[in-house]
Amino acid sequence: MNSSDFAVAFVSGLIPALFWLWFWLREDKERPEPWGLILLAFVSGMLVVPLVLPLQQLAMELYQGDILVFVWVIIEEVLKYAIALIVILWHKAVDEPIDLIIYMIAVALGFAALENALFLFGPLTTDTIASTFITGNFRFLGATLLHVLASGTVGALLALAYYKSDAMKIIYGSIGLLMAIILHFLFNFFIMDASGETILGVFLFVWLGIIMLFLIFEKVKLLEARHGTPFPKYK
């Protein structure tokens, strides 16, 4: 492994993820989250990747075809949600509904950053710079936003259940996770061997989902406004 190539791939995967993180954090600019906790969520998402890889390798030995794709997606989405529950979502700084979406997106972008780096490492070592650039753009506009949409959907369902009972929070979170798995599977299913207009159609599907996520952000803000914030923001 060429360390300089990996460094370039890592930075190339990190920068777009950080851009999207900055972009989404603007949705919570009125009551921003502690930067240390955002960083923890982002790094936690990155740490999911080395957990995912051996499980996906095992899945390759057991399954094939569409079932393999589905199992791969389940592994990724379940572990992203699990790490968020274990490391972040219990924290006292998570004291309003919108925080749940923000931290789920931060975890997703951390995961996407390292995953993108691994995808870019291959073209860097075997192909041209142009090929690497194209791969990076596809990841920036497609797969990275897909991770945002999937994990953001989980966060959105949790946010909508913020003022409900613990049982309803579990139900909403489970529904959100199921939706994330379905969205991710559909993306992977249609993007495989796709080209031209098919790729554009798949990307359009993701972008429309992102627009819906924006609308949910606004709904959650209205939810907060109706209920008020019960505790001062932790810093």
C-alpha cells in the first residue's frame, strides 16, 4: 500500500464529507451543537467502516445477488444506527428534536468519508487522475448524499417521536431504520451496472429524497416551536 496514495484518497474522501457536514449544520445554526460532540459523531461513523468490512466479507461467503446487496445494506445501516445510539444519542446535549437528525447525519458523513477514501484508493493506484476525479464526483453527488438520506431518515423519525413515549420512540426508530435500509437497497440495486440516463435517474431519486429531508427539518423546527425547549443548551 502506497501511503501517499492512501493519504490523497483519505483527504479526497474527507473534504467532501466535511463540506456536506458544514452544509447540514447550518440547519441548526440557531442552537448549534457542541463541536466536540459533532466531531465524536463524525469519527464514530468512520469507525463503523472497519466493523462493516469483515461482516460484509462474511456475507459474500454466504449470499449472492440481490440478497447479498440487501444484507450488505442491513449491516451498514444497523451499525451506523447502533454506534449513534451507543456513543451520541443518549448525551445530555441532545436536548431538542433537530439534534437527532444532525447527529445521525454526522455519523453518516463520517462513515461516507472513510468509505469514499477506500473507493478512491483503487483508481488512484491503478487508473488515471481523470478516473479518480469521476469516481470522486459520483461519490460526492450520489453515495455520500445517499448515506445522509438514509441516516437522516432515521434521525427524522426519532425527531418526530421526541415528545412521545419511550415505546413510541422505539417504534419510530425501527420504522426509520427500515426506511433507511429500503432507500439504501434501492439505490444500490439500481446503480449496479447502470449508465447514462439510469445513473441520472438514480441520483435524481436521492436528490428528491434530500429535498424531502429539508422539508422534515422545517416540520421538526415547527414541532420544537410548539413545545419549546425544555432545557438550556449544553456547551
